[in-house]
Amino acid sequence: MTIHLNHTIVSARDREGSAQFLSDILGVAAPETVGPFAIVQIGETSLDFVETEEEIHPQHYAFSVNEAEFDAIFQRIKDRGLSYWADPSRRNEGRINTWDGGRGMYWDDPNGHLLEIITRPYGSGGTTTDNPHPLVGENS
């Protein structure tokens, strides 16, 4: 089966500014404005930012990156003085995680969406029933 996520719509107060923030941090091509959307293309998937005056319900967007991309993105986050965390609960500020033998981190976009980069998919190594992922059962 060949199913891929084509696009998702991201609510924003400032579509161009929010899209530019993401493209700058990730180091991808500048956003393209098409109709009501500021579009950030990431591989085969686009994040289509649209302005809203309604309440924004923060979402989570995770991006798989290689080690060199992680280093470059992490440096851009630090250069901007952005807060970042090792976990989605924002308990371990100023740290990255090394779950599953990779690296990962979280930070907020200007609209409160939680962004994440990981170098290995969660569950891809080092976790077992006896040694579960640190977030398994966190809310139980």
C-alpha cells in the first residue's frame, strides 16, 4: 500500500510569519503563498498555514531528521534563544532526549504548537516490555 500524508492545515495568527519561522528553523525552502495558505514543503508533505481569529488549539508536529540536520536545527533553536525540552510534557527544559538510541527535542512555535525533531523513530531500538519508552504510562 502506498499511502502518504500529502498536507495538513496549521492554524496561525500570522500565517506568513509562522510559516517562515518553521522554514527558517528547519532549514527548508521559504514558504509559498497560495490563496489563503502559506505553505511549507517538507519532503512529500506540506504544512499549510492559515490565519484564524478563533482560538488556536495547539497541535504536535514531529519531524524525522538525520544527525547533521538535528545539529543544524538544534543550533538555530539555541541561536534564537528558544526554550526547548527533552519531553512533550515540558518537564526537562534545556535538554534533549536519547530515546531509542537517537536524539530528540521539542520546542514551541509562535502559536503554541509543539514541534519536535527526532533522529530515530520511537520504538525503533532499545525499548522492550521490561525496558519501556520513558513516556509509556506517563499519564497512568
